[in-house]
Amino acid sequence: MKILVLNCGSSSVKYRLLDLENNKVLGSGGVEKIGMKGSFLKHIRQDHQTVILEGEVLEHQTAIEYILGVLTSAKHGCIKSLEEIDAVGHRVVHGAEKFNSSVLITNEVIKKIEECIDIAPLHNPPNLAGISAISELLPTVPQVAVFDTAFHQTMPEYAFMYPIPYSLYTKYGIRRYGFHGTSHRYVSHRACEFLNMDYNRTKIITVHLGNGASITAIENGKSIDTSMGFTPLEGLMMGTRSGDVDLGIATFLMEKEMIGPSALSTLFNKHSGVLGVSGISSDMRDIETAIANGNERAKLALDMYEYRIKKYIGAYVASLNGVDLIVFTGGVGENQAGTRQNIMKGLTYLGVEIDEEANASARGKEALISSAGSKVKVAVIPTDEEFMIASDTMEIINEMKKQ
Amino acid sequence: MSQPIIEPIEKYGLSKRSRRRTLFSKIGVVGCGNEGSAIATIALLNGIEVVFLEPTEEKIANAFTRIERKLNKRIQNWGLTENEKKIALSRVQGTTKYKDFTGCDFVIEAVRYDDQTGERHVEERKEVFLQLEKVLSPQAIIASNVSTVVITELASELQYKERCIGLHFLSNVPGSNIIEIVRGLYTSDETYEKICQFARLINHQYVAVAESAGLVSIRLFLIELNEACEMLMEGISNVEDIDKVLTVGFGHRLGVFRTADQMGIEKIVKLMENLYQEYGNQKYKPSPVLLRLSRAKHFGVKKGKGFYEYDESGNILK
């Protein structure tokens, strides 16, 4: 079964065409800068050759048309005709309380996703643009929506509610939703497979450290708490996002700096985090270089970054009343051995024992990085949201065929 | 790793049909002074490509400086990142030739006020409209940044008059996200609807106002300013305190005198004379306080002196 996975952002569309039965990536890539100057499509062929197609791409529909064009082209393509595509799986950011799992896209589902725009004004509209483009270009191909929030719908009420007036929950749906659900679900599953543990009887903490960062407590296969909340701003310190801060800062600044809600949002989302503290970069590699050159603010940023992760792990150990497995993933989690080591050094009270050699050599590949005697297993699992989306899509399509 | 293969994208389209352009992906601005550059900046920040026209290369360079200053101010106030500024600036192009507006689906005339007289010449603006009609498609909208009765007159000599419409951005009040949309006698419903769509695209609220001198915003503002000047003359209060009542008491952003200084006293005097002429009511007659400032060329922020005194970056001197 060939499945096309699409991830439509505000000015980009990422894609991957997978042959799931043979476990092969047929082609992948993305269109960037949609609607801007200098838009281009970067396609990676099966033989790993990169192809860059430059030209005007003004909207998502056109971007997807070009993607389908490249995939079917004689020169760089991997399929002969569009009919070979059996299904399309879409990443959809916000499913609110309406979706607790992946679903086949119908008119009713589209309507519900539209209803979520209010609380995900930046993300859901491009996701919907991708869905409508496929409906037009491949009208007979079934489509599946996989939600970033769905995995966390199992959080108990006491974990997802905010201690603010209840009426705001009923009026606007203000509660904690959590994000990166597809990634947390994939790496927790995969880690159990990899380590031969029973997913449904394990206490897991998954630490996703990428541009955005979040951490999830999973008990017997269910997310019971996660660090991102109503928006992806809550929780860990991130590249440019502050994570948890005292809200009093916001009101204080509004008055002191005479700024309104949109500037405030930019301040906490784009000027803060590792970038804001270090004043150098949001990229951990730049931070490590700066630290090597003796930059103290870079050191401070990294110390804060790691400390806040450790603190959250501690909190989730309490939520779970123990932990069997900790999983690192995301660009930083998969590659920065130093950060992993510093975090684990502070978890010896749990009986975490690091295998320093295994940790140092684990870069972007699946690995067990705790020692044989460690009471808690610690693993690195590279995340693969596209695979998860494709596999959900296949499952739903197979289910559909049965009926 | 082998070198990437680079090719043009066009031949990979699925169909030969011409690609649908998103409406308002590229707009034009004629005259990139204070108001023109404010409009251009708003469009840029909302992902729209902008072409602006100025008569000389030197003025183009000045306009770029103005736009950049506006963006820098946003960065200072935490509302924008360096990277976003770079992206915004990559979308703007300055030109001295009308033909570079080809392909725009919307062009707004924002020819600046004459430095000496504080007026915007109708004949000059008519010429802008005629030039625009030569290079734009019949569906493209031609707008003018207006606060007086002029849009019908500007449209009258065009072949496709129904595409003309007036817009009024309150560009002198920071963060005022509202546009007054002015329909002339010829303006079609379609043009009006498209402009409403444009307003939403740039995250502005909008209200429809009939073609009239001063619209809602300017007319109310001028009356308030005149009355405030009256109070100064009567010795009831002073500049700072009156602005304080308005800002603290009524939640206005700047206060009436600071807003006047931002707009330029010479423009205000002209606008008042225009309203007085149109409505014939004494209440629109510019107060002697305004006339005195205008004669002394104390026009406000840009001259460093108006109701308040300012330093070079426009901050009030205490």
C-alpha cells in the first residue's frame, strides 16, 4: 500500500511517499516559502539524489500539485501514475476535544476541524488547505487526519484543567491539550518494541527535544500528562519559546513596555527560550560552540534548559508513581549526548545509571543508553511522525475496506 | 554527497491551466512618504509583496529607510524578530516607473502632502490614477488614501470607474488596526467586497463610510482638537493635562495634542479649512492656536516642535 503523508505548515508542505508493506520510502521532500519570493521544492529521490525545483508557488494547492507532478515525473519520480497512491495521511495540529484518535476524513470531519480554528488559528487553516487540495486533485483517494493533540486526550481531568475560572473552559475550551502527540506515541511504542517491554504495562516518560520541546508521562500506553498546554508555549524551555513563566511577567511587561497582546506573544514565542537567554542562537549546536569559547550566557541558557527538563521528569515520576523507561527524541534529544548525560546525572536517586559510552555514541539512531544494572531504562529513539501517520492511515483504510 | 540537481519548477505542474493567483499577493503603493510607507509596512508584515513608486532614486532610498525604521521599531517593542524583518524586506521593491505595477491586483495612491502648503493636489492625484489605468488590468483595484471628498472625482476620468475606492488608514495612531472604506459614486459592490477581503488579509477591522469630508475619524478628531485648543485659550487647562485626561481617563492611546503633532499641524489646518468649506459650520474653523503653530512652522514631531517638543527620534523632551 502506497501512502502519501502531508504536513502542511503556514508556508511549507512536507511530504513523504511510503510503501508500507515493503517498508520503503519512495520519495520525500518539501515545498518551502509558499507565497513568498524564492519558493522552491526540494525532492529527495529513492537513490538519495536531491532535486531542487525553483519557481513561483503561491499557495498550498499549487505546492501539492507540484509534489504530485514530481512524484509521477519520468525523470525524478517513483510512481507511474497518481492512481498508485492508495491513501493520503495528513498531520493536523489541533483536534481539540473532538478527536481522540486518527480518523477518515469526511465532510463532517472537515467541519469539526474548521471548528477548531478558533483555538489553532495558525495551524489548522494550512492543514485544511492541504486536505481540500487533495480532495480536488485526487478526488477518489481516501484521506486520513492524524492529530497532534489526539494522544493526550487520555489525560485525566485533574491534569488537563487549569486552575482558573471553570466558565472559561466551557466558554472557550481553555484547557491543556498538549502537542507532539504523534511523536510521543511513536517513540514510546517503538522503545517498548526495541527493548522488548510490554507497552501496556510500563511507566514511560518521553522527552521530545526539538525546536519545540515537550515531555509526556505515559502509563500503560496512555498519556496521563504532558508539558505543553492550551498552546505549545507551556512547559519546557525551548529554542525561542519561554516555556513555563510567571504570568505576572506578562501583565507587568504590558504596562512597563506599553505592549499589546501580539507583541507579547512574539516576545514569549520568538524572542525567548535558549535564544533569548543566550542572545546567540536557538540552535543547541551554536550554543555548544559558544560554551566551548567561554560564553557564559550560553552556558546559563544550557544549564536552564537541562534543569527544566530534569525538573519535569521529576514531576512526572511523581505523577506516574515511578518510572520504568525514559525515552529521548527530537533533534536535540537524538543528537546531544552531553545534554542527555547532564539530565541523567541528576536522576541517580531514581536508580538511573548511564552507560557513558553507549550514550556518547548514540547519535540519531535507536540505542539503549542506560547500563545493564540501571533500575530505569533510558533509550534514544529517533522520532518518525510520518511513519506513524502512514501506519495510522493504512490501519484506517484497511478497516474501511473490511466494512 | 552528490550535488543537487536544480531545475525550474513549472514543467512539473499537473495541468497546463494557468495557475490561480491568490488575490492581493502583490500590491502597489504610489508615494511612499509617511502614510504610504505605513501602508506598505502593514502589507509586508502580512506576507504581501509590495511595489512602491517614488519620483527619484533618492526618494526610493528614503522610503526604504522609513520602512526599515518602522520594522526596527517593532523589533524594539518585541513585536517582530530580525529574521521576520529580513523576510518582510525581501518582499518590497521600489521603482520610478508605473510599468512595474503590472500584475498588481491593487494599487493605492498615497501621494504625500505638499511640504509648504500641506495639501495633496487633486490634479496630481488624477494623473496618478490615469497612469495606473494604463498599466493595470481592468479588474485591478485603484484606491486612494483619502479623508476628504475626492474619490468620485479621481475616478471620473477613468475608463473603468467602478474599480476605484477610497481607504483611510489611521496611520498616525500606532496599533490602530482599522480602515475606513469610502465608496465613491462609481464604486461597484465587487470592488467593495474585495477591499473588505483585503482588510481582513492585513488583520484590520473596517467600517464603511459614505464619501464625506473628514469621514468619521478625522471629523471627530478635529472637533476634539479644536475644543481642546479652546480650553488652552480659556486657560482652563494645559497641553499635558488635557492629554492626560484623554489617555488615562478615556483610554486614548496618545491624547489629542500628541496625535496632532504626529499628523502634522499644517495638514490639520488644511483639513479643517476643507471641512469648514464643505460643511460651512464655524466649529470646523481652525483655532487660532493651530494657526499660530502653523505660521511658526511648528508642525509637530517632524519639525521637533508642535504642542510638545521632540528629540530627533520623535520622543517628547521632558
